[in-house]
Amino acid sequence: MRAIGLTEYGDPGVLRLVDVPAEDLGDGQVRVRVRAAAVNPTDTGLRAGLRAAGDRPAGGVDVPGMDIAGVVTGLGAGAGAGLAVGDHVMGIVVPDGPHGGYREDIVLPAASVTRVPAGMDDVAAATLPMNGLTATLTLDTLGLTAGQVLAVTGAAGAYGGYVVQLARAAGLTVIADAAPADEALVRGLGADVVVARGADVAARFLEHFPGGVDGLADGALLNEAVLPAVRDGGAVATLRGYPGDGRRDVRVTPVMVRSYAQERAKLDGLRDLAERGVVTPRVADTYPAERAADAHRRLEAGGTRGRLVLVFD
């Protein structure tokens, strides 16, 4: 079975067409013929070996990819959940060796899959699960209520953009950062106030909210540099495991999307929000799956707005 994977960690050139075994379909599982797989920073980190021990995958091959969309080709016992063979679905993947999203056929728990939003194609839908669920987890973790103030760094990115949209839908006041070229984009996503991005963005947040914001979603990975923008007793959601510096009364929680990978109600909620136009997937470009290395190079070069998507024929 065709996949795009690697047999050693390294630069994008290690990605290649590989043959991996087809996965067995078990109870409570769904088999999907993958049509599209989004490319995320997590994928480039896996490929580079940032979280691996040694320079070769333990099982011989690693397949990246955390977002897929495609067509249901099989349902295990008890996996119906309103799905039928032939339905177009989107799903979140927890990569594990050859079990990653860059493969033409994948088996997932039914709880990790829901229908593609009505009126949306597979390419657009493939950009929603991982970043959308991470944004959902972020807001659930922060626990803010309507009228409170949320600051978002990295607001022009896929994760940050979903956080802005979900926060506005929840009635929060949103202050976000952006480069000059992205200011209109971030305002269009729903930010009430947009400030210039940069390592000193905390000071610009405080110019607008001198007492500090109630919560912060740190999509730009600024970590301790942005904590001063949050009031005492406030909350911060971070990516990549940053736990805070412990110097102030600010609750810092790393969010890990794996904890929501089988929260089907959350994923289905994103589908509903997409159908209502509350969240809007953004596709930066598409690549044939065999050109995954080019997509990784482009993502790592920076400046991509929205997601690059690999397309399987």
C-alpha cells in the first residue's frame, strides 16, 4: 500500500514513496481511502527526528501526517455512528510508525472521524481536524467566559486563526498579533484589536489592556516572553509542552491535541461550525503526494498562510 514516509530522519529529501502493509479493520474502526492530507509543523518535526531517539525509525519506516480527508471504504462492527461506505469524511490521526496520514488507505477509530462539512471538498476539510481540535482544546482549557479578553499570538497561522474564530463565536474580546501584510486577514477572522507581531508583543497587548488580558493562546511559541501580558490569576495555553516559569499567579497549560483525538463530539462540532461559516478552513496550496518534500520545504521556509495539502490520486 502506497504511503509517503521515511526510513531515516533528516531534511525534506528523506521523504519518499514507500510501501507499507494495509491495516486490519477492527471493531469500532473506519477504513478511509485518503484523498487529501494536510502538512503541519508537527509533520516536519517528526521528519527531522526532533522527538526521535537515533537517526532511524524504530519500526523501519515513519509516515507523518495528522489530518486526512477521504472516502469511507469499510466499517468495523459498531463503527456506524451515522457513517456509511461512500461517505466523505475527515479525521485526525495520531502518528505511530507507519500509521500516519500520508498514506492512501488508513484505519482510524470511528471516534476520530466525522463527515466532511456540507459544501466543502476533501482538500479543505483535511485542514480542519488537528488545528481545529487544538484550538477547541485551547479554549476549553482556558475556560474564559463571554466578555473576557483573549490574546492570540501567531493569529495568522492555521491554529491561531481557528482560535480567533472560535473565541469570537464564544463572545470573547480578541486582541491578536499580525505582520503588516496579515493585518487584514486577522481582522477578517474576527480579532477586535490587531497589534504588530514580534518578541515584544506583550508590551503592545498591555498598551490596550493595561491590567493584563484574561487568557492567552500562544501560537507563536513566544513562551516566557509573552507571559507578562496576562493578568494575575489569568490563564495561558501553550504549544510544544512549555509549562511556564512559575514566577507569577498565572495558570500555564500545555495543550496536546492527542487528548482530543477521539472526542468525536468535538470534531463533529467543528463540522457544524464550518457548515455555518463560523470557522473557515484555509488552503494555501496543494501538492501531489509524491511531492511531499517540496511541501515540507515550503512550510519550513515560513510565511505560509493556511495549510499545504497533499493530494492522493
